[in-house]
Amino acid sequence: MKDGMTKKLKFFFQSQLEVFKGDSLGLIGAIIFACFIMMAIFAPLIAPYGPEEMIYQEGRLLRLQSPSWHHLFGTTQMGQDIFSQVIYGSRAAVLVGVLSAVLVSIIGTAVGLVSGYYGGKTDAFLMRVVDLAYGIPFLPFIIILVALTGLTFWNVVIGIGLLLWRTPARVIRAQVLSLKNRPFVEASRVLGASNFRIILFQIAPNVLPLTFSYTALAMGWAILTEANLSFLGYGDPMMTSWGKILFRVYIIQAMTIAWWWVLAPGLAIILLVLSGFFIGRAYEKVTNPRLREY
Amino acid sequence: MGKKSFIIKRIIQMLITLFLLVTIVFLMFRLLPGDPLAMYINSDMPVEVQKALMHRFGLDKPLHEQYVLYLKNLLVGDFGQSFHYGQAVTSLVAERFWNTIILMGIGIGLAYVIGCILGVLAAWKRGSKFEAISIILTLSIQSAPLFWVGIILIMIFGIWLNLLPLGGIREAGIKLTSTFEKFYSLDFLVHMILPATTLAIYYMGTPFLIMRSAMLEVMNEEFIEIVKAKGLKTWQVTFKHAMRNSLLPVVTMLTVMISFIMGGQVMLETIFRWPGIGMEIVSAVNTRDYPMAQALFIMMGVISLIVNFVVDLLYHYLDPRVTYE
């Protein structure tokens, strides 16, 4: 039994590697994502200064220095090193991104599986809930939620999880509909497998690549959402995030003089979101081989 | 099922969703921790004054009575009084609504037109440098936050080139004589260029990518071979026959995008100081003006629902093969 488990796990990881073979964009995405995770974990070792540390030179604050070898991305109005801020900002982005994406894909996959497999009234009900989730304006909902429940990192994650599951739910439901009458499912039904068992062991493994695909895409959306919230001033006050760096430039209207202050955090967001998109796309190709041609 | 009963069924579905949305908004503002009157009622106030205020806003009634009253008021379009402005919410929202709709309509319209044309061109020039560059560029823009794209455009055109206004909806001090003048004056158009361009650039990625792959798919179908055999030129085949059949997925995509577009509007209007419902909802939440926030939120939901409904109808119009079920 244990042997079988390790074999299965080995197979699982091998097939994950297989996904990125021959898909150069997917591979690039995976590498960029891995770099950001490393950056988030080892931030204190990489960043030359603390994220909020004010740097003095000969007793004077180093305000608004343009990029140089000492300060790769320049400094802020408060004399903080932007390079260090961007490094530390990856922590907020990766944490919010990964946690919300996991939450979104768990809820979305569960709803999709149940809705698609059972059909009928369950399906009709769940799909109305999906419609409702689509009708709720995403960002305003989270703004109000966070404003009422408190500006914490967890509230942002929960807010994203509460709404974004709608897309994977819809897509996975469609996939389940096409799977549930296939011969291998029929076979286990004839053998007397329970519904629960069929969903878990026959259908779920086949929608897993789709789940991963939407996990990666949801990560991108979550990171953008966190950036938007922080930019509006609803970020977690205890965290340095890319959106918050941009919020500070904007409120003192420093983009008129300090282009470097705007550029670096924005490019960091683009890179990380893009990596999620590439990874998502690589997994989507597994379920939809037609995509390989285009 | 016939066309009429399909439309009726969709309208009923939409009304049910709307009812649920309105209920969720009610519960959100009343049940979540955080007192909506916190900014309005000062805890230093005498208890009698606090009670009087609670009574004035009907907040001393039990929850179910508040809910019934809330629904009754919504039915006649009454969203109550704004805490911040001290005026009826409905008239305050109406003006901002049109500011948003005009900007959003033009921006998204442009995004769709440009995106679709680029998508067709990219599919046509399969494997060219143009295709590769346009894909990377649109993907990167889409991966940036909307407000960042806006700030970059403000930096380039507003600050360095000093060509366009940095924000706002009109020059300060201009007096309006009519509503017509408000939306058709040159000043208004000039102020709209940057925010509309931001929207167009930001949202063209989705129609572009979908159009491109739909075109590649359609180009392989048999009827295209027949049209080609008829002797039509390549551009005629591409634009007249293939493009029309590829529009379907592009249009459907709008239903998924609209909820994000409403959120994007919040960011866009905030950085361009465009007085629409997006900018207002942020200031309403900041000032804890909750009748206002509530009305704006419902308004945004209604826009999403209506767009969904219209797209559904369009879908059936565009593809005659789809049956009304």
C-alpha cells in the first residue's frame, strides 16, 4: 500500500514535469515564479536595507536618489531603498497570491465537481450562485468587506476566495459533464463504487490539470487585487507591498520627478502575474490539446 | 423554446439574481463587524442624541423591519440620504452614473475594436514578428495593474510631453449651460483622451487573444475552403467570412470581464479624478457614507447583470445555430 502511494506520487511529479517539457513559455513562467518564491523566503538576505529603513548619508536623508549602483532602483522621498522595498514586497504578493489561489481553486473545484456530477436541482442551484457571484462587482466588494472587517492580510485573502471561485467552478463543471458518462466512469459505477468514490478517484484526477491551470490564473488576479487595494490605501498596514509603494508615490504625486519609484514595483507585478499566466496556460494545454497548435 | 419565452426566462433569472444581490448588500452593511454609523455618531455625544440619530436613520428597528423598508424604498428608487452630502443619494448617483458609462463605453468599445482588428491581423500573419511582439506586449499590459498603466500614461503624456490634462473631467471654472454641452464640449473630450486610452490599451488584450485563436480555428473549417474555392481574395476571406464567425467567443468573453471592468473603473477614476461611480464608491467607503456606498455598489451590480443579459441575447443573434434553451 505504502509502496503504491510512493509510486503514485512519483508518477504525479513526473507528469508535472512533463507539463512544462516542450512548453517554453510555461517553463519560463515556472522559473520566474520559483525566483519570486526564493526572493520572498530569503528577502532579509537579499535586500541590502530594511523595507522601511531610512537611509542617511553624512547626517542627511537620502531623498529621491535616481538609480545607481548603491541603490539599484533609487530611493523614496523618505530616503528608503526601493530595491529593498521591492524585494520585501514579494512576500506580500506571493503570500496573498498563493493562499487566495489555493482557496479559490479548492472551492471552485468542489463546486464544479458536485454541480457537474449530480446535475439536476443541485446543479441548477449552484449555477445560480455562480451567476450571483458574477453579478457582484469584484473589487468594490472586497473594498467594502475589508473596510468593514479590518485592513488585514487575511481579510483580503478571504474576500478573494469568496468571489473568484466562480470561474473554475463553471469550467470544471463543464469538464465533469463530459467526463461522467465515459466508459471508465460507467465501469466503476457498475462495479458498485459510491458516488463519492467515483468523484474522488475517477473524475477528480482528470480535472486536476484544469484546477492547476485556474490556480495559476487566480494567483495573478489575487496579486493584482492586492496591488489595487494597497494602492487605494486598504493594504495591511503591517506589510510592505508593491501596491503600497505605488500608493506612496501617488499620494505625494512624486511621479512628476521620480520615474524610478513608479517603474520597479510595477514591473515586479507584471513579471509575477505573467508567470502565473504562463503556468496556467501550460496546464490548460494538457486538457485542451488543440491549444498546442495555436 | 421560442425566442419570447427565452427572453422572459432570462429576465426572471436576472430579477432573482438582482434580488439576491440586493439582499447580500443589505446583510453586508448591517451584519459585518464595523459600525456603519461609527463616523457619524460620536461616542462623546449624549446618549439621547445618539438614539435620536439611530432613530432618524431607522437603525433602531429590528433587522427584518429594516429589510422590508429597505426593499420598499429600493422599489421606488429611493436610496436614502447621503451622510456626507446631506442630499438624496439617487440624484447624486445619477450624474456620476452617466460620467462612468460614457467613459467606460468609449474605452471598452475602443478596446474591442482595436483588439479584434489586431487579433485578425495576428492570425493572418501567423508566425510573423508582428504576431510574436503583439502577443507579448498585450500579455504584459494585461498583467500590470490598471492604475499603473494609467500612471505611466499620465507620466508620458501629461508630465513629460505636457500634452494632455492630468485628470478631472473639465477645466476648473468652466460654466455649463446645458447637459448637451457637458458631454460634447472639446474640453470634455480632451479630458477623456487619457482615461479612455488607458482603458482601451488595458482591455484590448482579451479580445485580441481570443479573436486570434478563434480565427485560427475558423480558418481550418470547411466553409472557408469553399469560400476560397469561390475565388475570393485572402483579405476578403479573412475579414468577411472568418472574422464574422470568430466574433462569438469575443462577445461572450464580455460576461466574464464585466465584473473586473467595474473594479477597474474604480482604479481608473481614482487616478484620473474622474467623477464617476467608481471614484465615488472609494470616497463613500472612506467617509463611511454607507447609503451612498450601498447605492453605488448595487448600481455596479446592475450594470454587470444588464451586460450579461444583453450579451446572452446577442449571442443568440450572432449564432443562429444556438437554440433557445
